[in-house]
Amino acid sequence: MPEKLFKIHQEEYMLPGNRACSGCGLSLAYRYVLKALRENTILTIPASCLTVLHGLYPTTSVAIPSLNCTFASTAASASGLVAGLAAMNRSDITVVAIAGDGGTFDIGIQALSGAAERGTDFIFVCYDNEGYMNTGTQRSSATPMGALTTTTPVLTKQQNKKDMMKIMEGHDIPYLATTSASFPIDLYDKFVKAKRIKGTRYLQIATPCPPGWVFSPKDTVKIGRLAVETGIVVLYEVEDGKFRFTGRSKTLAEKGTRIPVIQFVERQGRFKKMSLEQLGQFQRWVDHKWNEYMRRAEA
């Protein structure tokens, strides 16, 4: 067992018996997120899969204080918490806003952009399962091209995924990072670092979703690892403008051993109507993005 595992905080903040789906990538990631954040943290979350995981009032499966807010106002809610804590001289408490890709890329982007432009001192976390999964797998701007959703039932989604990391980096915030539920040590380290930094921090977690992506719950970790091995998900951080590969992506960048995207696509029912032309476009898009990251890493 790697020595690094013994450095992970032992306390459990996500308790047994939560209401997440079997094999939920979010539940795997969230356990390590909370271990990294620890005490002196307040969470704010919108309507989402995470609300379901937390449970119905007055019971909860999460042992950290949390505030439920409206779908569009996650970052605004966090900004209010930050202001209230400042008025009480409670600089020891970290405010963390956590939303899905629908509540980040789409519905919540206005409040998030405003908070980031102001430099509000909080962590915003997007758990990215590439669709509106809590309401039945509708298309979001994070859904990849070629995927079936209930709102793209015939032609599949025709557009590539929005680059939310690039949008957030444009706000000149001190720390951004991508993570994956399938690489918990990389995830844990980044959240520990983010808690120590001041200003707006943005972290994005790739969270495979068995019912929405249509694969067996036993394969969640495997699917998440394939996303990284193909370069569809790239593990990196940007600290004070400096780009750096991390974890498995760093190894792939050094050895140049990415695998074809078809090995990720063919294991999920959501891509069953993807055409060969779309598959080729998807591979070229992934290659283009990867080459951009390689150029930044070498700069």
C-alpha cells in the first residue's frame, strides 16, 4: 500500500446510509473532499444529486454544516456566507460551494463569474457528471458530443463540451484544478492545498454516473480511469497562472502513452448512437486539447 494513503485524514464526514445511486462517482469523490476540508467548513449546495446524497431534513448523512440554496445562486449564497463570517471575525471558517455541471456551467455561471471577478474568498467545486442527472439525464453544456440524453434523443448532442476551466481561468483567480473520483489521492491533495489559499478557488471533479452514462455500477472507477488514460479528462492545476500536470496525467505527458477514446466510449450506453464521424471528431478534439496542455506545460 502506498505510504501516501496513510497521510489521508482518518475522520469520516460522510456517514453510512446516504441516498446516492449505487456506484455513484460523486459519493466516492465527496468522501475525500470532506476529509481534505475537515472541520471549520460550511457547505452550500443547490438542488442537485448532492442534495439527495445529503438527505431529507431533519436527517443528513454529512457531518459538516450545510446550507441548501436555489439552483442559480450557489456562488451568491457562498458570497453571503463569506460576508456574514467576516462580520463575525470568523476568518477560521472556509466556505465551500458545491454544484453539479448544470448548476455551474449553465444555471449558476452568472453568480459564479460575479463572485470570481470580485475575488470572494471561497472554494467553488463543480462535480461534473456531464448532464442534469438528478432530473433524468438532460443535456448540459458539459455533455460531450455524441452522447444520448433525454433532450437529445435522436441526433445525440452535436456540440463539444464547454471549457469551463478556461472560462474560470479568465477571471485571474489564484487556484484552479481538475480532479477525478477515480484518483482520490490527487483529489485529496488539491483540496488540502485549496483550503490553504485565499481568494476564489475553483475545482472541477470528473464524477462518472452509472445510470446517466449507462454502465454497470461496479465499473465506476474503471470508467473514470479510462477518461484520464484517453486524455478526455486531464488532471492538472493552475496556481497563480502557472499550469502543471498532476498525477496520472503527468505520467502520460512524460511517456506519451494515451489510449484511443474509443476504449472509453464503447463501454457506455450513452454513446450507442455516436457515428464514426463523430468518434473521429471527438478523438481530434481530445488530441487538440491535449496538445494545448502540453504546450502550456513546456512554457
